[in-house]
Amino acid sequence: MATLLFACAFGNTQAQETEKSFIRENMEFAAKQYHLMMKTPAQGKERKGLMPHSMRKDGTVSKGSIYLWTSGFFPGSLWYLSDFLGDKPLQDSALVYTRYMEPVKTFTDNHDIGFMMYCSYGNANRFAPKAAYNDILIESAKSLCTRFSPVTGVIKSWNSWRSWNDETRFEYPVIIDNMMNLELLFAASRISGDDTYKNVAVSHALKTSKYHIRKDGSFYHIAMYDPKTGDFIKGETSQGYSDNSAWSRGQGWAIYGFTVVYRETGDKRFLATAEKAADYYINHPNLPADKVAWWDFNAHQEGFTPGIRSNARKLTANYRDASAAALVASALFELSGYVKGKKSELYLETAKKILHSLGSEKYRAKLGENANFIIMHCTGAIPQNSEIDVPLTYADYYFIEALHRYNKILNHEPLF
Ligand code: GLY
């Protein structure tokens, strides 16, 4: 495991107290919104166990099945909130929503089980551990490993991918988001004492750090591999503006994912990749002053052209993605503890700036609005013409996680 070193870059005690009040106010607000969310009556024939996902055009909450990639975020947010606030009823709710997730442990249709099970059961095991959770997490890791091939050395994200540009279909697509599933594998090895899971994670991260990253520190969204030889074929996008652009949430997944792999392995190659990814985000000339990125760093720029079937071709306006910013903030709080001096300060200051932007009225909803989600102005998938300028459950999750981490840093407590 890598060691976290937090130099004391927080100014005076008064400044620290102000920051703590900011964190508490945001956590209390989030808990109020989520209490309202949980009181929302079920609509029509809505089944139990659906998870808050986003907002419909009529302003009501849209929910998703436990098999949707975002299912673990709502229970995960409840775990963080209940831990911070010491709120027992909220913890009971976290438990209820987490239990809905158990059937997902055998899910193998795509790579997303790490998001789903680690945000729910991973947090449950952290804040209120039970032996049964260990088995669930190990089984989930086993399910994820069914998508690993020793030939390619990576976990297959989707069963296939059809290019936006033409009819070409690729049989072994790996998306940068997949870095986020590796935390589950490290946990499974720690719990079981079996390094198989961890070895899969390291293999995946090594190959991703070789082929997914571009020279400038930006990332392809999708890397295509040949399943027979394991060779890298090419990079494309699904949710970004164009194949050669930098989709901002993908950049966030890279910063966060490589930071986790460095945490778990102590291997400096992963730290270097995390830093490159972070430096790209922070230093980009198109990053707005509030540090909340546009949905793609290259949208509408010369030299970047969406594929012929992509809805991004029709786009005239530009949109922020507050979900990308939230996850970058959370990652930077951790990453700032692995580097020293000015760089550490820069990462910490950027994370703080993002949190203050997201906590401002520009991005934070008013009580009872925004379908009771916390953060506004997120972008799901413009090429698919889906979830544009809406709340998204994962923006809330990473905002809350970032607040939780920041609080620990201010209190000189270990993050993990
Ligand atoms: N993992 C899917 C997304 O970031 O939209």
C-alpha cells in the first residue's frame, strides 16, 4: 500500500474551521435532500429496489434497475452521509438499499460490477462490517474476473462496440471507466488472501497505462483489442465528442482509477500515470475558472469531428459535466497525499476549488428541487442524446465522497 502524506497546507485554524463548516453544511443539506428522495412515493407500478438515477424531463426522479451501472451509488452516498453525520436512521436506509444489490454479485454481462458492488457493499463493509459482506465481495470479484482474458491481459468492458464512424464492430472493447472496477479486485484479494484478483487488476492497469493514454496525458474512451492476439487495434469514443478528443469524465475515471491502483500496489508507474491524467485536467486551457470541466475538453474545436452517427454532430451549445468535476475532486484529495510540495498543494487547492464550485448555488440544487438530487448540470452521454444537463446519482456520490475525504484530511485522519 502507498503511504498518504498530507503536508499541512490548510492555513490557520480559523480557515480550517470555516472549511469544516462548509463540509458540514453540505453534508446536512445532502442528507435532507436524500430524506426527501426516499419519501418520494413510488410511481405507477414501480418495483421496490429501483435506485435513483437521474431526472426526467417533467422534473421527477428517474430510477434504474439494480443491474444498471449506477445502482450502487445511492446506497454508497447513504453510507458516507450516515458515517459523517452519525445518523442511525440514514444508516438503516443505507443497509436497506445495499441489500437490494445482493443479486448483482453474479452479474457478468459487462464490467460494471465494480461500480455497483464496491460503492454499495464495499462501503457497507467499511462502515458497518459483516462477515457475509466478504463473501458477497469475493463472489462479485469472481464475476468480474470472468471477463478477463490472459491473452489480452485486460477485462473486457462491453461485449462488442460498433464505431460511430461506420459499421465496424469490435469484439474486445475496454473503456477507461473500467479502471474504477479494480478497487473491488484489490479488496477481494485482501479479504480472501488470494492474489488472483489483484493480479488481474494489475495486468489490466498496466496494459491500460500503455495503450489507453495519449502522449499529452489525455485518454481514449475506448481501446479496442484483438481477442486472439491481445494486440491493441485503435482508440475510439462512445461518450466523448470525437475519437481523438478528451471526454472529461473519462479523464476523471483515469485520475481516480490510477490513484487507486497506486494506493493498492505502491508501484510508481501508476502514480506517474495518475499524475499525467490529473495534470492534463488541471492545466487544460479550456478548463473554466470554476474548475468544472466542459463535458469534453475538445467539443467544437478544430481538428475534432464527431462520428457520422453521433448526436454530438448536432450539438450547438456546450455543456458542463459536474459529475466529472466531482469525481476529479475526490481523486485529487487522495492523489495530493501521494505527492509532495507544490504539486500536492495544487492538487489539494484544485479539489477544494471544485468542491466550493459544486457547493455554490450555480451547481447545488435548492432543497426539494432537482428531483432531490444534490448536484445540477451533469452530462451523461451527448453522442447518445441522453442525460444532458441533468442531475446524475454518481455526481452526488463523488461530491459526498470528496467532502468526506476533505473532512478527514482536515482532521488529520487516515483516508482509508
Ligand atoms: N461509466 C459510464 C459513464 O461514465 O457514463
